[in-house]
Amino acid sequence: MARYSRRAMRRVLLLVALALLIGGCGDTEPSVYKAEPTANCLRKDGYRVTTDPAKLGVVEANTANGGLLASKPGNALRIAFGASSDDAIGIERAFRRFAPKKLRPHISDVMRTQKNAVLLWTVTPPLEEMNTVFACLKG
């Protein structure tokens, strides 16, 4: 009988462990990113950030999940958050269309997309800065 109960306990523990894996316990990445949680994270990393639509550009001010303008000395960043990753294609087109003429030839160097977020820097960011910003994308 003791042998049966050990086997049963192992099965129960295995099933619990499997349920935890399937259930996705722990931090999970959001399906879409949003302006406010991302702005809060960037502020903690020393960026000056606004999400006020009146202070944003035409593209990021009119996206489904908001937009933001963040800056640190030497660089500024605009992020537009679409409703889904499918929106990112249209947001990229809009950024290209409304970009200043001086930026257009180099826009591929300063624009990145992550899921539903399209990021546009003023100048090509160093890898460390890019990683910091990507780590701040929140849902």
C-alpha cells in the first residue's frame, strides 16, 4: 500500500508541475505594448517622457494604444503603439510619410518595430540604449 501511495504522489506532483508549466506561471510577455506602462518604465530609467497627445507627433498621437515622446541628452525617441502587430506596418508607413526630409534617407537606421510598437529615434541609438528601451516595452 505504501508503494502505491508513493506512485500516486509522484503522479500528482507531476500533474501539478505540468499544470504550472501549461498555465504559464511567472512573468509572461504581454500580447501588445501600451504607452503608459512603457512611459513609467522609461521615466525610471532617466528619460523625460510625455504621453500627452497635444505634445506628440501626428503618428504617435493617433494610434490605438497611445504614443509617447521620450528623451535623454543627445537623442529623442517616439513610440507609436498600434492595436496589434498588424498595425505596425501601417505605423511604419505613416512614420516614413511624415518624417522630416532630413530624416527620410536614414529612417531605416533609426526605426525599429517590436510587436505592435514602432520606435523612431532622432539618431541611431547605441545598442545599450536600444536594449534599455526594448526592456521597457510594457503592456
